[in-house]
Amino acid sequence: MKQIIGLLACLFLPFAVFAKTATIYHTSDTHGFFYPKRGQGGAAALAAVLQSGPKEYLLLDGGDFAEGTVETQRSNGLKAVQIMNRLGYQAATVGNHEFAFQDAGFEHILAAARFDILAANIVSESVGALAKPVLAYQLYRIGGVKVAVVGLANRNPTKKSQKYQFTKPLPALEKALRALERHNPNVVVVLAHDSLADDRPGQPNYIGEIGRKFGGRVHIVLGGHAHQTFQNEWRGGVFFAESGCHWQYVTKVTVEIDDKTGAVKQIQSALIPLDIVYTGENKKIKQYADSLREPGVDEVIGRTSAAISKKSFLPGRQDSPIDNWIADATCRYAPADVCVHNTGGARVGLPKGDITRRDIIELYPFDNTVVTASVSGTFLKKLVAGGLVPWNRLAYSGLTLSYKKTKKGKIKNLKIWVRGKRLQEDKQYTLSVNSYIAGAGSEGRLFKTLSPDQMRSAGSKTIQQILEDDLKNGMLAPPPTGRILEK
């Protein structure tokens, strides 16, 4: 029996002698969700997972940590940095929401972070060089493995920067690789605030291009921005994973290195739900997170008769109940022929039952007001068509539509009705939209074509206040879907 045990030990000895393992944890789009929602998520659950794993690890975040909840909003993102410091993050890249508090807010975040901020494609306007203390890449040793991490920031900040510019990601990556390859890392990780979900047939995205063009030089790409969850995807010999959002999950990547050659032998990952029943919560981090709570936001202000989802569960219906409610509430506040809401503005749905002010802030964490515009039917048709690609980006009250998509993602057979009547391109319509869209942000770039005299403020109330008032009018039921039909 001893001989058999000895033989087995010899058989497995090479794996112990000739292999090293590095563990990398990844989160993204945490948006300040420090606390669990219905038993899942939060900083304390993440800390419990880290505590139960290997002693040496690399903890990375893919950006959009600075804005999304009342705690981050009222601290200009600093509370998010403080709790990330406590959790021991080693590095994060820059999401679009890191600029939510403009350049001054971004620089306060940089100053407060005790972890590296990595973004190879951010350049200072003033000197034309990499903006310090932002780094293009950094080297880390984990379990005897040398890991290089390159950051790639999202190029569309929520507030336009006056001091920084965002260069094309692939040339920035190439430049960073040339610099870091002098150090002979075992593993090269790209930490990006963009998603492989946006790399589609006929519509390639730079994230997918990393797999197609940098195989052998890049080993792992950890993405974000689209709030997607997937693991163990491969493109051209490059490993991809994404970790969802709101501290609901953490990705654990295990990399095995050949001890003789230093080459990567195996990469695999697992998505760990931060379900408190299974993970528990780290007491010290829980206490610290609770000390960051903003007062007066957890009182009940209304009720829902059922959960109001951010997703549509019926085939072909591209509109969601929560987006429809925001559009409807906008119309009740500022009546118009059509009320438009950008679906990216609604971050979460609402649960069934008691609703708190925190729920509303987390649903819509922005200070946008409402603007009314006078537009032609031609303008409205262009707005609707543009809002359907590459995914459904707009929601409507007072407008319904149907369409088809070609295999290449183009829109055809678009039909639009306003208040039950077919859209007339030569007719004038009134629109009520949030100030972000009216200011030509992202989904509202078409509004750049309007003159100032075509738009006016609809009042001083923010969307948050409008939703609170609407909720106080009585029990809220999920609005039906079917306003946007893909046939």
C-alpha cells in the first residue's frame, strides 16, 4: 500500500514542481452598490470570498465604480474609492462614469485611490503624454507568476473632459505591449471597460480585434460596460471573461504556468455569485460599508404591485416595463406628443412591494431634468431608427413601432405610430426628453441638429423627483410592453 501511495506521489510530483498558479479576481461596473440586494451582492460578500481563497491573488476592477448610488453620488465617487481601498484592489481601469463628476472629480478619485489606475489610451491634453498618475500598465507578482495588466478606458465619458483625450485603444495597446514585453511577463491581461458582447458579425468591435490580432501577446481580456456575465470564451487564442455588475458576482480566473518555460499552460474561470447564504459577509467590511450609508434614503416612499423588470420576457418585444414607466412618468410631468427615455439611463428594475428613495436613486442615479423640443416627423423617424441599433437604446411614451433587422444588423420595414396615427414626416411634433438626450449625449446626438429656439426647459424637477412623485400617486403596476416590436 505504501508503494502505491509513493508511486501516486511521484506521478503527481511534476505538477507540484513544474507548475505555478496565479489567481485573478475581477469585478466590473460596481456602480457603488456596496450593499446586498435581496440576499445577493455587496462589498462584504466579496471580501468573504477573497478571504476564503488563496492568500495571494490579484484583485482587478473594470471601471464604472464611481457613480450609481446615493453614496457615490453625494461623495463624487470618493466613497467607492474608499471601500475599494479597504477591499485591497490592486488595479482598476477607467469607465465612462469615472468622469461623471467632471475632470476635478476624476482627479480627486485618482488622488484617493491606493490602487493603480490603468488606462493606456488616456492622454493629457496639456502635455500630450500619458496622464499621470494614470499608468498604461503595471506588473504584479502573484504566486511566483509575473502578471502584466494593461488598462483600456472607455472612450465616451459621461461628462466631456476638458483636460484629457481618449486615443484609439488598439494602437495604445500595441505601444503598451512593446514597453511591457521587455519585462518578460508570464501572463498579459487586458483590463478594459468595453464588452465582447459588442463584437458582432458585420459589426466588429476592438475588443474582439484583440483576440484576432494579439493572440500570443495577450492572454486574457477582462471586459465590462455592457453588464454581461460570461466565462471561458476564446477568440484567436485569447481568453475572455466578464463579471456582470453591481457587485453581484466576481470572476475567479486561475492561470497555470509551466515552471520550466514560464509559458501559460492553462486558463480557466468561474463566475461566483455573491449569494450571502453561501459566501457569508466579512464583518469588518460590512461595518465599514454601513458607516458609509447616507441618511434618509432608506425610508419607504411607495409600493409596487409586482416587480418592474429592466427586461422584456416576451418574444419580439424590445421595450421593458421599467423603461416604459420612466417614459410615461415623463409624459405625465411634461405632456407631449412623444416622450423619450434612453434605456441606458435606467440602471436596475424595481422589486415588488415597498420602494425606498434608495431604490429610485439606484434606478436612475442622474440629475437630469426634462426638456421639451419641437421637431419634424423626419427628425423623429431618424431618432427612432438610430435608437434601434446596435441594440434598443430608447423607450417611448405616446409612440409605438415595428421593424425588422437584416442579418447585418440594419433596420428595414420600420413603421411608426404617434398616439395611434402613422407618423407624418412633414408634421411637427413635441417631444419631452431628459436633458442628457437633449444635450446630445450618446443616444441623443441627433439633437445637435436642432437650434436652441426649438428646445425649452419643462421645469426644474429632476427625473428622480418626477419618479418619486409618480410613485406617491398610488400603487404602481408594471406598464405593459409591446411598444417596440421586432418582427
